[in-house]
Amino acid sequence: MKRVLLAAAVLVAAVAVLAFFTVPPRRLQLQAAADGTVPGILHVHSNRSDGRSSPDEIAAAAARAGLKFVVFADHGDATRAPDPPTYRSGVLCLDGVEISTNQGHYVAIGLPAAPYPLAGDARDVVEDVKRLGGFGIAAHPDSPNPQLAWREWTAPFDGIELFNPDTSWRLLESERGAAAKGELVTALVDYAFRPAETIAGHLRESRAIASWQALAARRPVVAIAGVDAHAKLLMSRADDSPYALPFFGYDVLFALMSVRVSVENPLTGNAAADAAALLDGIRAGHLYTVVDGLATPPSFDFVAANGQDTVREGDAVQAGGAVSLHVRSNAPASYTTIVHRGTGVLASARDAGDWTVHASAEPAVYWVEIAAPHQPSPITWLRSNPIYVRGPAAKPDTPAPRAAQTVTTLFDGTSADDWAIEHDPASLAAVEVAGSPSGNELRLRYGLGGGTPASQFVALTHKTPNGIAAATRLAFTVRAEKPARISVQLRAKTYYRWQRSIYVDSTAREQAVRLDDVTPVGVTPPPAPPLDDIIGVMFVVDVTNSKPGTSARLWLANVRFER
């Protein structure tokens, strides 16, 4: 027993000594200076998905941290009707959703219940969120987990998470080597004493900044933060692990960082009106992110003027004269204010509480970062959104359209004999020729098997035994009984498949799927389809974008391969 007590005493002494030398200083308390922004945070998980606490408990934690809004992002497919905006414990609560796509996770806010599950390729989810009127954020692009990290940079997403403490922890935990493991142990020890300050000291700089700026040079992309709060630390790398410790609680993460949104008028207490104003500010990029675990409360302003107009962060001004960039903040004197031009540094200065930087009249993207001194390298304390100086829009150099040449007609309006139905044992479908005012159509009637999602599917197929190498696209007219997504697929002799998802509704639309724009389905190693070996075309309805038990009708006409 004495040996056990002695060992415990030695361990406690060792932890105390380690903490004495490594625990970070308390965050700096700054002189409050109101800047008209509303502090809050996004990407918070509740017990409606994989978070620890209820929305009411989370809102109470946010109120204790001084936040005024919280955006929930529980995992889902966006078909659940979001809770209306409401005040809980004086905190405005907005209900969003985190959607899993084939190329990472997408946080969507401000959209109604989707008419079908949002899933599949990221570009399609981005398109659907935009169609539904929502605002979408590419989540945790730096995550070491490939299922989480955003990888679809060509899709027109609205915003990007450039701060995510959950990702920073995952990166620290995944690093190899004695130094990294020592840093991890030290962080766990220090966390027990000053949790928010400890996490702040281990935030990783986002590797997605260059990608963000490459996009910002062409279009606005809102830089934002998400805490990805679950209030638990998983004991394994599996995100669905039932074993977790109550670390990284809501109180800690809400004290760690905040998003400060500029609204036109102060919040009124009317939840619906205040939510609309807040979303307007987020959509416009009228916001900045601050790491409160280093210093708080912040005050910040960033404006640009060029003789023609004066704009604030998130806005654009037409190029037409030298630009004056004015930065005002209450950053500590030891902090460094950096004015970036794209991925380069235009100017930097310490103790720059009220600072004007002059720039040329050329088109550019300017943004501000304020860095706190830290070893081994400074840590970002504050990051603004850009101010865009835009030149005249370039006129696209598009060649005159060339009339498409039909290579093969798959449906000429007279017979469905060359078409077949495939489905899983629990689903049903039938196809026939049906008349319409514009001519005959193929009519597919289908019903997916009910129950839980278990690979239910229905496919309308047409064989192409000679391959499709002569074609460059598949064209057709399509309409549906109700809004849906269907997968247009190519099947090879190896039974590998490639697909492109399309949106359909009750309006008949001409569609053209480029054969070089399809992506592999499931475990399909070749990234592009071998057109010589394609033996079939499939129009597929499955549980990627339809719920089990869904039944409806779909009409196709003038189906043909073109070049």
C-alpha cells in the first residue's frame, strides 16, 4: 500500500512540475470597445446526433460564455424540418445540419426541410443547398480523416471553415514522433488547469488558406470558424465509437473562440427577425473570427476606400484608384497586425491599433490577420473576411455553339422493348410508353423497398453492347412527379460503374450528361469510364437521394448519345 501511495505521490508531483513549466498564461482581458458585432459560434452538435447535451443545456453554456447566438449542425440529410429560430437562455439558436458527402462534410444553415435526402457527390449537395436557399460551409478541410475533410474545390460553396479546434486536436493526435507525443501529453496535463488557453495554444494554421484565396480571387468565399463541439473526446479513431471522455466541453469551446457578425441593427429579441439579420451578415461575409482563449473581448474594424466607394470586410469595390486600407483593433501591443494581399503580405506592424495601409489600384483580395506571440511560432488571434477589389468582368471567349450530332438513339418514342428494369428484391418498378402533349415518353413507375436503408434501388437500363466510344455525352428530356435526384450511370463489362447525379422535378428539362464528367460508383478503381467497354446505360433511383419506401413516376424522352 505504501508503494502505491508513494507512486501516486510521485506521479502527482511530476504532473504538478510539468504543469508549472508548461501551463499557458491566462487569456488577456482587453478593454471592451463595442464594434457593433454579435458574438456567437457555429457547428455545434447536440444530443440529437452525436453531441453530449440538449439544445437547452448548450444554450445555457453559450450564455455563460457571453455568446449571443449558436448555430447547431447536427448530422443529417436535411430532410428533418429545422427547428424555428428561438431564444434559449437569451441566446439566439439557429438549427442547421452537417451533411455527409462523398468528398467531405458540408454544414448548411438557413434552408427548409429538403424534399429528398441530400447526399452523394459534394457538388450535388452544394447545388441542392443553394437551390433551397441555404448557406453552405465546407467543413474542416484540414481534417486528417478523409471522410471528414472537404475535397471538392470546384463546387461553388459559400463559405469555408478556416478555424476548427476539433481538427487541430485530430492533427495533433495523428502526428508521429516523440516530440508530437510529448506535446500531446503536455496538452492533456495543461488542459486540466486552463482548458481554453491550452486549446488556443495548439490551434493549427489551416492549410486551406491558399485554396481559399485562389477561389476568392474569382468569387466571394466567406471565411468562418466552427468549433465542431461534441463535448466529448473519443477514445478511438472511429467517429461512432461509444467510448468517450467528457473533455472539450461546451463551456470550454465557447470560451475558446467566437465568430463576430456585423448586423445592420441591434438584435431585437424577435427570434425570426434576428435570425434573418444574422444570416444576412453571415452570407455577406460581414464577420471576423477571434480566438478568445488568447485575448478577449475583441474590437475590430476593416474598411477600404479608393475614391469611388468605401466598403467593409466581405464587400467588393470596383478597381479605379489607389486603395487605402484602414484597420482598427484593440489588439494587445505585443500582437502583430498583418494586411494580406492574397497569399502574400502587403504590410505588417506591431501595436497597430489604428493603422492605414496604402495599396495600388490593381484588382486584389485584401484580408487582415492579427497574430499573438507564441513559441515556436505566432498563433492567429483574429482573422477577417476579405475586401475584394475587382476589375471589369472578363468576357468569356466562347466559340460559336456547334450543333450536336446524334450518334445513337436509345428511345425514339415508339417502343420500350430495348429497355429493362433492375431492382433489389424489396423494390418494384415497371416501364411503358406513355403519351404526352409533346410526344411519347418512357414512363418509369417505381417503389423502393421500405424499412431501413439497405441498398434499395430501381434502375431503368439500356444495353450498349458495342460500347459508346463515338459519343461525348448522353442527352435526354426528363421530368418527375416530385422533386428528386436520379443517378445517370454507365456500366462497364467489369460491372464497374460511373455516374452523374441530376435534379429533376415536374418541369420537363433537356439534360446532357458529359461522359467525361462522371465519377466512380462505390469501389470502382478507374477514375474515368473506358467508353469502348461500356455495356449499359442506367437511370437509377436509390437510397442515396431517396428514402426507403419512396414511390413515384419519372418520364424520359428523346434519349440519345451525341457528340
